[in-house]
Amino acid sequence: MTDKLFSVHMGKAPLALDLSDGSERAEYVDQDYILNVLGRPHRNINLMYTWYPRDKDWPARMSEKFKGKEINSVWDYPYDDYFPFTDEAFECMKDVRRHGQDVTLTLTADCKIGDKALKEFARKLRPYGRMRLRINHECMGAWFTHNKRYTFKEIADFHVRFTNIIHKEAPNVKTIFCAGFAVKAGGKVDCEDDFLEAYKTADVWSADRYIALHYGWPLDTAEKGHEDGSFNYQSVDKTFKHFKYTHDRLKKITGQDKPVVMSEFNADGDVVGPLHQGDIIKRYVEKVKLEEADWLEALTMYQFRDRGRLGLEVQDPNNVNVGIAQPMMKEYKELLNDPYCRPAMKNGAELELPFEFRWGGADDADGLAMNVYFEHSPEFMEITFEEELSLMMEINGRWFYKAPGTKTIDLMPAFFEKPVADGCTLPLRIFATPPEGINVEDGHKDWATNYRATMTKLPSIRLRYEPMGIVG
């Protein structure tokens, strides 16, 4: 059934796929559900919160605080309608990391928060591995609270101050500066002069870009013949060119070259129609491939579940806990399984137990693999562990999570839609993730960026090719 064990390294994809989970227009969906629906973890999960501790209403969520009151825009609240950053946020961050993904924390924050509070905040992020912090995003605009209260220069100065504190107090965390675009080759980036030092100080450059977006949702309707309304759209080629011009301009004005991500990306079904979203997303990825845009590190799908048409699922209006899969779910799952968007897997030397796993992150981890021989597609396949490890496993392109208290995992979903050929051999890859979702000081100097665990006993596999009986 199996032969040798060997080491395997999980590295970067040519183009990583990240995912937003929860926002001002959606609730958080737990990672067990998302993994079971999509069949593969993402590199990063983007979580969105607001931090206005000096406001008398905070930490209330604004849509709940002002429920029933008339508003003219979703941005008319005293501060942004994300969930407030409280202890609950850390539970979501732990959920993300247990499931083999890194955290991107998007935080809209009061620019007058003092250094002491920023340092305390940074220290709380130390156990969360190689996470990213996106501070006051889309800051070239006029809709977020930070832009209504502060100048562009003040926003940039806060980002620099916060980033310097993060670098000192939580060096495991990288900051993202998310602003605007250069609209043509050689043209200036939005607010370039005010934002220059923030671009230089941040670790990652970003901008949010939707090929189509109904930004007036849910207070109006995107209708043909009303092109002056609160929605917009442009071609795939133009969207890509704008992003490339921005990268080229940032390199020129900073003298640096940093990772670039699209922190929010989609083609709003309110504008392009739900039947066409998936094709548009796939065409954008094909454009990235065609242009060999190795400067673009990742796309972040906004988002998994949405109350409008910006999600792989639409939230059921009758039940907030139910999602309705959209047509683009099919195309997005195809992208998840495209080698261009999958993490690289490199086999290493043959090994014997005990084996020490290392989890550096979703694109830097050391695990083990075993080859499994299949006579033909199985009727039953499950794996049982004696040790209470937190594990992510992959076979036949399908990923599974095993919690520490779980003994047996049914691997048959890997073969429901993708049968295997007769007489083939597939690797079963196993990686260990932090069981509590956080790294612990275990004596290693690099504990904040690398979690380690040891397997001493080989799991057992039940593999059967015939059902126990077929009722006629």
C-alpha cells in the first residue's frame, strides 16, 4: 500500500491566491466550512476590523448601534462598519492558522492612537507567525473614516509610525501599504508626494482593484442606462495595465522593489452578472500568466460569502448561517487547482520516524510524504493517527484538516470528483500546523516564525476497493 517516507517542502506559488473572510458586508465563515467547500487552503486569509478606541461608541459595530436609522451611504457611520478589533478577532486568527493558512489583518485605525497602545497591540501579534497587517487601506479615497478625519500626509505618517513599531515589537509581522493607482504609464500614483515615505517603509505594496464594482450597494441598484450611478467597470487588459504602471512607478520613486498584492479583487456580479464573474476572473489570471508578471505576488478574492454579489457564496437573506454557491465557484476552484496558483511541492530525502515538522507559513513549510499505490479508484479510504497532532494533509489535489483530538479522517472526498487511474501511485503529503493557532516559545530562536512538531508513530490507512455489499 505504501512504501518509503520522504521529506517534502511546500514553497511559493507563481501567483498565490488569498481570500477575504468577513467585512462590512459579510460575517466570518469558519475555516472548516471553507476548506470542505473549496477543497484547498489559501495562502492568506484576510480578516477586516476597525480600531477606534478613542471613540465613545467603540467597540460597538456601527450597523448595530445605528440600526433603524436612515443613512445615505454605507460609509455614513461615525466609523467604519467592520467588526471591532476585540479578543474575538484572535479566535478567528487562530482558526485561520490551524488550517494551514497565514493571516492578513486589515485594520482601519484612528491615526491618533499613541505609541504605547500601538506597542501593546504589536506584542499581541508575536505568536501569530508570518502574518501581514494592512493599515488604513484604500487611503487615497474619501470614504473611510481615516480619510474623513485626517489628511493624506497624516495617514502616511501614522502608517510609518505604526510600521516602525511593528518592525521592532513584532518582527514576524509585515505591513502592507494599500493606496491608489497610476492611471497611465509614467503617470504619478495617487497622493504620491504624501505617501512616498509610507511606500518606502512598508514591507508590501498593494491596491484594491475590482474589474467591476457596485460601490453603492445596498442603497441603490446597478442598472443599464445609468452609467453615472454608483458602479463602475473596465476591461481586464486595462485593469492589468493600471496595476503594472503602479508597480513600475513605485519602483522608480522609491528605488525599491517589494512584493505587490491585489488585496481586494473581483468582478461584481451586480454589474457583470453572476453568470460571467468566473470567466472574467480566469481571464485576468490568464493575462497575468501571458505577461509573465512575476512582480505580482498574490490576488485576494473578495470574498468567500457576501450579502451582495461579491462572494463565492451569497448569504441567504433568510438565514445568515447559510451560503448559496454562485456560478463562479466552479471557475474559482479550477484556479485553486491550477499549477500556476498552487504552492510548489519539492520532494526531499528518504526519512524514518521520528520526524520533526516545521511550519513557517503557507508557502514555507517542511512536512513528510508517503507514496500510496492504488489498484483503481477506492470505495473506502481513511487515515487514523495515534498522536494528537494538528495536521493538514493533501492527496489527489484535495486537502484535509485533522484537529488534535481527532483520530480518523475520511479521505474519500479526494476521489468523488476526481477518480484515479488503475495502477497509479499518489503521494499523501502531511504538514503540522499550530494546534492552538499560535506559535509558542519552545526554546528555538525562531519560534515566532517557525512552529515545530514531532511525529513518532506512522498513521494507519484503511484502503478498500469494493463495498461491503450492494443491495439489489
